[in-house]
Amino acid sequence: MATVDIIIPVYNRAALVHEAIESALGEAADVIVVDDASTDGTWDSLRAYDGNPAVRRLRMPANGGQSAARNFGLDAATGTYVKFLDSDDILIPGHLGAEVRALETTGAAIAVAGWHADANGNTSTYDAPVFHNIVDDVLAGLAVPTSAALYIRHSEWRWDPALRKLDDWDYFCQAALGASRIVTVEGPTYTIREHGGARMTNTTMLANAREHHRILEKIEARLAADGQLTPARKRRLAQYFYKEMRVLSLHDRHAFDAAAVHIRELDRDFQPRDEEQQRMMRTLARIFGFPNAILLHTAIKRAVKREPR
């Protein structure tokens, strides 16, 4: 019978992590809790599970971030499948079994499901996407957040410790590009809980833009190495790189210039389309070229911001 390891990285969340653990134990899975060198008593609080054979608690030798902690947990995992759960989120009772059955009956490498998001007393529900052509679906932006997927445990699928915000997108994309099939399971599998404490994914717009481009570069390299980087996919990648160009123009001109060159390398006739919703910007790009259009927009934005009120 297939077994599941649920990996929970935690840092200074003694007040929340126990709820995450209890929700995982309710799914008859093994739980690996990785304490990322907490300083608030989280590690000591986890001793409450020392008598439970379904819970393994591990401690990082030094704080390395949630991705490093997840990799530490992966190295200890022995189950057929693995799910990742943030320490401030909870699994929805009974859904994990459906995900396991979906993988076992279809032979897929990844099962994706929906999720809830709780914020300020309001709950929003999101459905999981359906994957038909994995490569093109990934390039179209289809993905799920951290715990909305159950993965077959694969030694080559690793979390990138350099990423702090878009780490779950990166892991999903890299795993998806190595999967022959992704199956969608109806219903939500977990709840993302917003709260007053800091989330490990807090970051700036510039850091987010840089991570976005880093991940796209990894996808591009992967497709090129696999002989799957067709002209159509290069054009789509160019559109995806464009998505964060305004942020780079505001905060990192060197990165902006380099990205503009790379977009032209991917699509010499590039015009913003998929990731540009403003008709005015599309028009300016046709007239002046997309880099100049963005720089003009940035200059106007800065000038307006400097105007006295």
C-alpha cells in the first residue's frame, strides 16, 4: 500500500504548527516536521509528539529558509508520495485519500486539487487547473500553491533555497516538466490561513520580479536541454518574461536592459500581448518599441509621484 510523507517546515511558529501537524495526522500519513533553527520555543514544543511513531521531528543545524528545510525533510522521507504543508496552514479532512487513489489509478506523477484561502474571516475557494499538455500548460501559467499537490517522491525534484517567494511555483514547474501526467482531483485539499504573524514568503516587488525571471530561465534551460524549446514556446516565454518588466524598469535598470535583450532573442518580432492588458501600452510598444514604451511609462509614473500635492 502506498505511503505518504507530509513535510512541514517550521520557523518560530509554536502557536500554529501543532494545528498543521494535527491536520496531517488526521490523514493517516507520516509527518516529518523540520524545525528551521527556531528561537521561540517551537523545537521544545514539538517534544509533545515524541511518543507518536507517525511524527518525526528534525532540526536544521542553522536557519536556512523554508526550501532548505523542505529538502532536509525530503532527504528523510521514505514514503511513495510526498506532500508539503506550511506550518500555518491546515489540510482539509479526508481529501488526501482521494489524491492517493487518483495517483494509483492513473499512474500520474502529480495530483493537483483546489484550496481554500481564509483572510479576515472570509473564505475564498479556488479550483485546481486541468493539465492537457504539461509543457504548454506550464508556460501558460497553470500551477498550484504549496500544498495543493501530492507528488510521487522523486530524488531529482528539489526546492531551490535561493527562492523565498515563488519557491512553490518553481518546485511545481520543475516537477511538472518531469512528469508524464498530472491528474486533477475535485475539491479543496487544504486551507491557506492569513494571520497577524509574518509569513515566510514576505518579499518585495523587485525580489518577486527577479525570482520570476530566475524561474523562467530555469524552465527555458530545461526545455532547451530536452529539445522541447520550439519557436512557439520561445514566443510564449518572451511574453512571460515581459510580465515583470515594469517592476524591473522602476528598480533595476541593468536587469531590465538584459531582460529586454533576452526577450528579443526569444522573439525578434516581439510585441506585448499575453501579459499586457493596457491597450495604451500595446500601442506605445508598436510605435516606440516595448523597452522605450515601458521606460516612458516609468518616467511618467516617477514624475507624477514627485509632483507636490
